[in-house]
Amino acid sequence: GQQVMQIPQYQHVQEGEDFTTYCNSSTTLSNIQWYKQRPGGHPVFLIQLVKSGEVKKQKRLTFQFGEAKKNSSLHITATQTTDVGTYFCAGHSGNTGKLIFGQGTTLQVKP
Amino acid sequence: GAGVSQSPRYKVAKRGQDVALRCDPISGHVSLFWYQQALGQGPEFLTYFQNEAQLDKSGLPSDRFFAERPEGSVSTLKIQRTQQEDSAVYLCASSLDSTGYSPLHFGNGTRLTVT
């Protein structure tokens, strides 16, 4: 069945450094969504990408969807302590409404 | 406005007991999803509903797990004869439509501990 993999599993950075997490799917995706989960919290929707090669920005966050629609990345410029949490990608393929999540990348930021 | 509400927030069950977890989705949301999240892992899909119809239950780990949404609103996830491996956070999410393109709105989850 469809699988979504994320790397790295953990990333520790110094405040001000950049951070990137990568997401790869075993199948072509219709769309990809990104969520952030703070420690002790629940996943919160960040953004959705639909088109091949799409790039979207939210302040210091840049999201990309690969040309083949099988991979995606999230890049954070100049991390802040408020960026701490686990970032999940989630993909949906075919006609099903089922959204499959990656294992997440946990970001720790040292002040 | 009100978000997705789950109850109870925490549940401790002895091995072999039955449990029922409740989810109140956002009013008017067509789709409702159940996910299981083990510590340090991503949400694992269990099942989802479009209104009252259960369209996919491929993620339910065994026939001890059963979900329903009889009136297309509130949903209950029932686990019979709980086992220790069932210990996890059970997340419910709802979305506006059933296209797969609407964002999921998650509840705070129910943390189930089986002793």
C-alpha cells in the first residue's frame, strides 16, 4: 500500500540556523499537506500543495512539491525557538479521501 | 468556533476490558477520521467516514476495533478486549468535504493506557 517516509527523524539546530525535512511517497500523490505538532499537542494544518513543482512560502517556511508529485520538502530559514515541534507530511492519492502521514521530523532548537 | 472534541482525554483500562472513545467533529464537516499515534510516531490511519458511511476501515488493526458514526456526526471508536499494544493516543479529525483536499482538524486525542 501507499507509504510516506520522512527524513531525518530528529534534527537539533542552534537558533538562527536553517532546517529542512524531506518527504517521499511510494506512489504518486494527488496532493500533500504539512502539519505541525507541538509537544503534548495535536497536529495542526500548515499548508497544502497540489501542483507539480509547486512552491509556497509562509514567512520563514518554504514548501516544495516535486515535479513527479512523489516528494516534498519543508525548509525553515533562521529557526526560532517557537519552531520547536514535529513536522508531518501527509499524502493522498487516487480517489480515496484517506490521508497517509509520514513518521515526522522532530525539530529541537537551542537558544 | 468549536473545534473537534474528544472524550475522555485519558483512559486507563485493564487488559481485557472494553473501551469506547468519543469524537464530536466540527459541525457540518462531512468527513471524519480516526488515527492511532504511538509515542514518537506519526498518526497511523485507522478508518474514515463520509457522513454516516464508513468508506475505508483498512487501518483497523484487528476485529477488536470497531468504529461507527450512525447519524453522520458524533463518532465512537470501540476497542474490545484491550491489549497492551493498544496503548496509544487515538486522534480524531474532521474535514469539510470528502475530496481529500480539505485540511484535517484534529481533536486533542484520547490517551489510552492498557495495564
